[in-house]
Amino acid sequence: MSGGIDSGVCAHLLKRQGHEVIGVRLHLWMDPLAPPMAQLMPSKCCTTQSINRASNIAKSLGIPLHTVDVASEFKKKIVDQFLKDYAAGLTPNPCVLCNRTIKHATLIKLMKKYRCDKVATGHYARIKCKTDRSGKSICQLLEARDTTKDQSYYLYSLSQEQLASTIFPLGDLLKSEVYKLAKKFKIPLSDAYRESQDLCFFPEQGPSAFLKRHLKKAKAGEIVKRDSSVVGKHSGIPFYTIGQRHGLGIGGLKIPLQVVAKDTKRNRLIVAERGQETCKKIMLTDLHFIAGTPPKDGKYTCRTRSLSAKKKGTFTINICHGERSRTMTCNDATFTFAHPEPLQSPGQSLVLYKGNEIIGGGTIDEICSILEQ
């Protein structure tokens, strides 16, 4: 129970359905170096306001609310890795890692401790479990009914055990319906309430200020074109992303320049005219599949951002040790787009879909095949 509308409505629905409900709030790490005033922003999940909202909702329902401190583990597994990846020139996706290793892992442990049957969260996604011919239960992860709020992209690395232990009561509801239910249930939210946005461990909307506070060793360097001609200066490679056009300090051009690559060894940002380079093929690593085993090679759709349009293409598991086996662990794959797409950021997640079913996904590797037009 974060204190937001989604988890509040979720708790009300479960209570009305006759379930015995136990509320849990995870205390995560917040940046102690952030400006004091910024830490009071109402749109983050671990502020004093959100704590009070969660407490008020629990009291109104007459259910216990347990606060579990996972700040130290969160800092070590999520924040430190986030900073390490940015320092290496990547653009990581910490929410994917957090859902698997912190939030769901912790909640399932608590589920067993309190002898509960399921973990329920306010995520907008759906789970469908069925039994195969051998009698084994297999759970599928599906997109939410409200595709504008769908969060399945961030859940692609959940295991079968985690999915089998979880329910998403809001998966079949539209956000507008959730707001109506919140009003019906008289969830005590002030006029200043804002939904949590962006990453939760720093108060600002984007990561730039957070990175500058913690990556003090980042050095300024040259901005160059593919031919090594110098066109500007950057303030530190971690502070830029692939595809970025604004904030480069290079003006007066008819066609804006955008970041197309990072040369971390020589501390250089590589730029090209917007649209000059596109991405045709992506190498993936750190693969996770909902079923637990790789899918068949073939045509799928994918997303490289949570709510971006799905892109068609072909997914291929790379051959491991010269021999193809569906039972062995292959941790590298290739996704080839049907048509050239905009540049992608190494470190982000590519999630694989078959219709509205999430098959799995992986991390976009540093090797991103570029087509020069």
C-alpha cells in the first residue's frame, strides 16, 4: 500500500469481496542528498504524505498496515546498480529489476510469513493461469484492459512462482473507473494528491540532478561526429542518452544533431544529424521469459518503452556453444525490426509480445546495429 489511489482501491475491492486483507508498505531508499524542499514533492511514493495516506486508508478499512524497511537492500541492488550502469554509459531500467528482486520478492516472503494465499498489488496488468496436459500450472502475463496505463512492460521478468502467487485486481478496470471507485469508497486523498511518476528514489522528475549529485567523477569531454570532427563539449557521458537532441549546446544548425553513440573509452559523445542513423537490429542479453524457457524463433512485436507503440520484427535466440537446445539457458538473442526504427538506448528493456501476451524480454546490449542512411 503506497498510499496512492490504485493500491487504495485495490484494498477496498478485496475487502468488499470478503477477503482478509493485510496491508504492507515498503520503505524504500530516498536520496539523502536531495534538496529538502524537493523531498516534499507529493508525486513520490515514500514521502510523509504518502505514508499518512496509506495509514488513513488502512484505518478506514480496519485492516493492519505493516511497514517493512527494505531501504538498505534497495540501495544496494537497485540504486547502486543504476549509478554503475549510468557511469558505464548505459541507460538502465531500474523498475524492472526492482519488481523482481525487491517488491515481489519481499511481498511473497511476507505472504508466506502471514500465511496469506496471494499478493495483491495495484499494477495495471493481468494474469491468466491454466493447466497444461501434464497437469502443470502455467501462468501468462497479459496487458491491462486500459492500454494507456498498462504496466506489464515492467513485469516481464517475474517468475512463474511470483505470477502464481499474485493477483492484479485493477487489470480489467479503466483508470477512469478506478477514480470513480476511489470517490465511491471515500478514499481520503487531499487536493494536492498527485500520482507517483518517474523513479521513486529521487524527488526530481528526471535523473539528471540525481546523477550529478552522485557521479562526481564524470568528466567533461568532446562531442564529435562519426568522422571525429569536434562539434562541441559535453559535461559527462552519464548525463546524456542515445537519441537526445536538446541540451547538447550545439545550436545554429538547420538539422539538429542527436546523440547516436557513446565512446566511453575516449570519453566522447558521438552525434549525427537527426534521422541520419536508424536501428535495424538489436542484440539482447539478460533474458527472462514468462514461461521459464525461450520461445520459438519467429515474428513477434516488441516495445522498448513502457507505453510506446509496438514494433513488428523477428526474434531469434542466439546459438549457445554451437548447439541449439530449448532446455539450456541461452542468455543472448537478437530482435530484427521489420522496418528501421529510431535509435535505442543500451541498458533499456526490450519486451516481447504475442498479441496481448507478454512473452518475456531482455536488456538492450551495448551492440546496437546501426543503419546509416
